[in-house]
Amino acid sequence: MRRGRLGGMGRVKRGQERSKKFGKVGNAMGVAKLEHIEEQLQLFRTNLETFAKKYKDNIREDPLFRREFQIMCAKIGVDPLASTKGFWAELLGVGSFYTELGVQIIDACVSTRALNGGLIEMSALIGTVQTMRGSNALDISKDDVERAVKQLKCLGSGFNVVQAGTKRMVVSVPVELNRDHSLMLYAAQDSANGFITISQMQGGDHCWSEERTKRALHILLQQGMCWEDDPGVSGQPIRYYFPSIWRLLQGGGGGGGGGGKKKDVGGGEEKTNTLTYDELLIKCIVQGMDYLEIRNTLESTFGGTLSVAQRREIKAKIQQRR
């Protein structure tokens, strides 16, 4: 009986020793794996620095390229455009890119708040900011604006990017827009007039009650994001205009007719217009238009987005004229 008890204790002891050995092996494997991951991350960072040195001009000047670079950096926890000092700031030459852009966004939103109540469509905001930055500044994209606005959230100032219907819009007042507000903005866009009426929201695909429409309108009217237009004529409904959308719809893009085949600014299909791309570019420069005015004119006329090379060409020709 005693021998059996001793044998059982021996088995327990051997099992404990085995567990300790497995534990040591497991710890050793964990340390080795961690070291391997750290080595891979360091290698990735080194390769990222090499990549940034090689393509720094593209990162600075091309918003789409910059966005892809930012996504790649985020995967290893690097934010090269957010700091003012250090290797990345010196290498890319942009310093606190998003901090500076955030200040400019605040300025643009505040200066237009009396007109739109603190709700501005993304492309309209970019146009305002680009004008403030001047023709020699780096071009910015919607992605740049969204990243800059995210940094502004820490100020608690009410800045936010929302999806309002089919458009991305920036809110610069401390108000929470809900789904009903978004649907109402979509209805104003869909009407092609930038306004809605209560009867419009009650019919069609909406089928809203009058109470629901007035409840959603209340906060928008209070903040100045929506304007009430009462015609004062019997039978004529009150129109509720959204100035940020109305201005956007009224300023729709160009296009033309007649003439032969002309060059598309994006380098794709050719479009028909009265002037070729090069002819219109020279005409804009001769008229004394600045870089942003020329770029917007070309993009709206030919229905495309200018390439990096084309943007550089515009800046170079403006300098030659000076």
C-alpha cells in the first residue's frame, strides 16, 4: 500500500517537472517569436523610410498618393505627417501638415458660417481652403480634410464629417445630426433645387408625418443650416432651403458643344469642346487667373481630375508668365 502511494507521488512529481520544462520551452518560443516580429517591424520601418525618400515629391504633391502612403504607415503605427519635428518632418518637408490644415479648415468654416449655418459640403470647403492656401501650397483631398477634422475633435469644438445624403459634409457647430437630418438633406439634393417642403416629405418615397418633418427641421432652422422661405401666397407651401446644398446645385459644372475632339484632363477619353485643353490653359493664364481658378476651370470644363504632371505644368507656366 505504501509502495503504491510512493509510486503515485513520483508520477505527480514527474508530471510537474514535465510541465515546468514545457513552460520553459513555451516561454523561449514566445520570446523568439516576439523578437522575430520586432525585427520584421524594424525592417518594414527601414523600407518605409527608403520608400518615403524616393517618393517624397509624390507624397507632398499628390493627394491620392499621400492617402495610400498614410494607410501604409498606419499599419505599423507611424503618423509621419502629424509631427512638427524629427526625421519624417525633415524628410517630407511638410511638418505639422494636418495641424496647419485643421487651422485653415476652422478659418474657412467660421468665415462661411453666416451663409450655411455651419454645414458645408466637402468640395466647397476644399475650394475655400485651397483659395486661402494660395497657388503654391500643396493640393489637398477629401481624405486630407477628414484626417484634419479628426484631429480637431480633441478640441471639443463640434467639428465633424457626416454623410448627408449622397454628399460628405463638414459640420462646424456642436450639434448632433441624426438619420432624419441626413434623409432630409438627401431629399433636398434629389429635388435639384436645394429645398424641401412638408408636403414633399409627406409624399413620394418618404411618407413622413408633419410632426416628424417639423421635429427634424427645428434644430436645422435653429442653427441656421436651413432657411425658411414663406411666399405669403395662399396655396403656396413654405420652402425650407439648405444653403450649402442650394449653392452647390446652382454652381453646377460646365461642358460644351461643337468643335472637334479635344484632350481630356484625366488623360482618358477625349471630349468635345470649343477649346482644347492647351488652348483653354493659355487663355486662363493670359487672363491673369490664379492656379486654383485655372485648375477648377479645366476640371469643370473637361470633366476630369488633373494629374500631378498637369498641375505642375500649370504652376510652371504661371511662373513663366510672371
